[in-house]
Amino acid sequence: MKVINAVLCPGCGSLCDDNEVYVEDNKIVKVRTDCAISTSKFLNFNKDRNTTPLIRVDGELKPTTLEAAIERVARILVEAEYPLIYGWSLTSCEAQKKGVELAEEVGGVIDNTTTVCHGPSILGVQDFGEPTCSLGEVRARADLIIYWGCNPSSAHTRHMKRYSSLSKGRFRLPEQRKVVVVDVRKTPTARNANLFIQVKPNQDYELMAALKMMLQNEEIEEQEVAGVPVEQIEELAELMRSCEFGVLFFGLGLTMSEGKERNIDGAITLVRELNRWTKFAIMPMRGHYNVTGANKVFTWQTGYPYAVDFSRGYPRYEPGDTTAVDVLSRGYNDATLVVASDPVANLPKDAVKHLCSKPLAVIDPHISLTAFMADVVIPCAFVGIEEGGTAYRMDGVGMILKKVVEPPEGILPDTQILDLILKRVRELKGGR
Amino acid sequence: MVRFTLLTGRSLVQGVGKEAGKFSDKYIQEVSTCQMDPEDLKMLNIKPGDCVRLTTEYGSVVLKVSSSALVHRGSVFIPYGPYANLLIGTKTGGTGMPSFKGIPVEVEPAPGESVPELKELLVKMYGRK
């Protein structure tokens, strides 16, 4: 049995890099980690696996050759006026780069899953900047951790132990830190917090405005704001003002609720105000393991982090117009290629209806819900387990994914599949 | 029929279940069950395991209900997934992001109805010609 150390987990944006994977006969037999999601990923990635390219014939997905599947995808993209190329958060930066090249070649629009997770966070950062830090700094120094609209106990299960409230940092021990949770539900994270503040749904912005008033010593003439008694807001403002180094981690509770990027504006300006009193940083809790990498790659390739339109021959970025949900729900695109994502499981009904009404190609290691509905499916190696590459942690630190087992015979990494599609697209375009 | 606030989000079981496969029983059971406060269940005269019909401005679906002390009175929580998405609209207000949380939803007991099977639901809703 081979033991591979320091394996990055291709799970969430925490990108924990201290996992031990035990391999026997090219199979993962055990993984040493204390994260349920990570364990499930390493031990189950090979279940429900598709190892054959599929093409829909007479309403049914039927096995085909890789060459025929590549041909079909290339033709779908070349024949479309305005294809959408979507996904990218569950693969390497190397594959994301190929995706951008392909979108430019076919004059389509490329978007990553940021669009339905922290898209509003990016808009907020573009408005106000981002007073942030690395997770290492949080671990070493933070004495006040605020989780606002996020639930790491369920979504980033080792975040608290490795980087924040429960971590043993160089200058801070868990007992020297305080944890505050602001949420609409008493989540598992909230149950272990020093202070839980239950805000009414869709009223986070009001609560942040009240906190800023408190910090500016202005009087609030109400008994409660956003369902929170004024005394509790005072208590939180005092905790924030008097800490030595505070961090506000925020999640989709802010980006998916009423206010969207205005909630992020509110959070960033709150942190800016706090920096008049003490040191304070802010960080989004990024979900998929390399969604941050997708933003990095898109930005260095095109100048924009997501929702990039190439239909005019140059990159254009117009959230609300070139974002995937808007493109799909308004019926702009006439074909879609999905890579490393499952929009049928994650986008609203009317966006999925349009997605499935036009030619749909999928590159994915599994039969996802989107693959189940596709016209053509190309299986690929599982990035982070069967293929290496680069990924970015939620704090923007680049890290190296390891290959720990070989993919099934004949299964290529998505970078190679995208290369083959790109080559065939160029041949078809040249022949026009 | 009573009006609640719909919250969708990640749950640990949904996160673990999706790694076991989107067609695994664990994933499907989790994403097709809504969670409500025990007092709200009493008010609606339903018990855990019963079916309820949820209806928003954008759509309607029948789900199983479970009792959860984590969800407060007046709210309904559904883990992210293909069932919750039937209740979500596509208006993004110029941000690209639909509202997945904080949506008005009406809940009513649905005796005699059942949760649609996932593959049948996908084909019925989005079926390819």
C-alpha cells in the first residue's frame, strides 16, 4: 500500500493540503482527514462513473467513440451563433485557460459558477476594494472571527479547525478567540459561537448600517433593527471595536438575499470603518475548490473575472446581461458546453429549461444531472485525484493539486479533451 | 395555505451526498426534503415525513417535510438542488444572481401526493425532444 502525504482536497475553497491518501492497486482504500465531505469525495469519486463517451440518438444517450463525440461538440460550437461555455469551478486553472481560448475562438460567452455564488461579492469588491489577508494570518493572529451568512460546519467543515476559531495559531490559541455568527438560522456553526445574532431574512444591509452608526457613536432611535435588539447590536459593535485583529467571513447569505452586491458593499464599508479602530479584514467563503482560480484565470486572460462575452471579437463584461442565468433565461444562447459543473442541479428552473432546449455538451467525470440531459457527454479524468494542476484557495493563494491514482483506461484529462475540441473547431472554421 | 419565507442553502448531508453521486439515494432524499420548525408543523397539522406542497411566484413542488430546531418559525429550508430550483426565479436585478434565499413561499399539506422521482421530474420538466 502506498501512502501519499500532503494531498490537496478538491472539495471546497478551503483547499486543505494535509490529507493522507492510501492507495492500493490504483484504488484509494483509505483517506485520513476529519472532513466528511472530503472523505466522501476521495472514497466515492469512482462511483456512478461514466467511462464511455455518449451521444443522444432518438432521445437516448448511446455509447460512441471519443472522436465522434469530439466532432459533435466541435460542430455544436461552430454552428452556434452565440454558444455559452459554462462551469469551470471543479477543474484546474490549466483547463480554465483552455476554456477561455475556446470561447474566444467560437465568439461565445464564457461564465463560471461565481455567477451564482460570489458574483455579487466580486461586484462589491469592484465598487469598494477588499481589505483582506491570507488564511495564514487569520490562523496566526485573529482574535475575533465573524461568520456572516455562512455555515462552515456544513459547507467548509475544517475551516474553523485549520484556519480560524479552533486553530492553534502562532500567536493565538482557540481560547483566545471569540466567534460571532450572524445568520437567519441557528446553524450548526451558530450553536458553537460565543454570540449568535439572528437577523431577519433580507435585512442584513440594515443590520450593517446600524453597526456602522454604533461605531460612529450615533444614536439609534429604535428598539430593534432587522429583528435584532439594539443592545445586542451594541454588544457586537463593542466586540468588533475592541478586538486586536478581526475577520469577517461572509457567505451566500449575503450574496443570494435581497440587496445582493449592496450587502457586500455594506460589509466592506463596515470593515473599512472598523479599520479606523483596529485591524479588520474581510473574506468570502468560496464554495467550489477552484472557483477562485476561475476568477484569477479569466481575469489574467481577459481582464474580467466571470461573465465574459467574446461575440464582438473582444472581451466584454456586463453582469446582468452576460451572466449565465441572464443569458439562459432570456434565451440568448443557442448552444451550451458545460465543463466541471452541474447547472441542471444548480440553476433556477427557467434557466435550465432553455439550457435543455438547445444543443448541450458536457465534459464531466460523472453522469451529473446535466450530463443526464445532454446531447453529448465526454467523460474526463477527475482533477485533483487522477490529474494534477493548479488551484487557488479562497484567500487567493495558489496551490498544486496532486495526481494520486491513474484514470480509467482511455479517459483523458479535460485539458486534453479541450485541446482536441479546439483543434477540430479551428479546422471546421478554416474549412468554411 | 400559510405563507413562509423560503431559504435554500448547503447542508452537510447534501454536501456528502453529492459526492456519493447526484442520483444516490442519500443526495435525492436530502434535496427533496424541506425542513421546518416543529411548531410550524403543528400549526399546519402535519408531521415529519408527510408531504407538503410549496408554491412560490415561480413554481410549485411537492416535498417531504422534516422537523428541525435549526429553522425558525416562519421559515422553510430546502438544501440546494433540482427540487429547490423549481421554486426559484431568474430575475437577477442586473447582478447575474437570482434570489435563492428570502423568497415568499406558500406551504400546504399535500395528502395523497408524492415527491416526484428525480429522473422522471427532469424528463418531464426539461425533457429533450
